[in-house]
Amino acid sequence: MAYSTKMQSIKRKDSEQFYVNFPMQAARMLEFSAGEQVEWSIEDRETLVLVRKEAPPSPLKKKRRTR
């Protein structure tokens, strides 16, 4: 699954920043919450990896039963 988005540049008096919008559909599927901390990791010139420090547990993972 892929979502296309554009880089945005914000130029201020003393600085310039780039912004990337995260699609709401993807955020909902991943159960992101407002203000959640994430970290970008640069793999190479084509690949950025967004890492969540505290992701909720996956509902798809099977739980192991203990005896």
C-alpha cells in the first residue's frame, strides 16, 4: 500500500523547515494518536523509515497459551 504526498517547505525569517503530511487513512490503520513521538531513520537516499517508540500491540499477533 502506498500514499503519494508532496514535501512542503516553510521559510521563516531565521530558518527553513520541510514538512511531510502523514495520510489520515494510514494513521487510523496504525492507530496513531495526536502528539505521539516518532523518529525518522535514514536508510539511503531513497528510503526513510518512520519508527514508533511506543506502538500499541498488534491485534493480528497470536497470543501463546501458557499451561
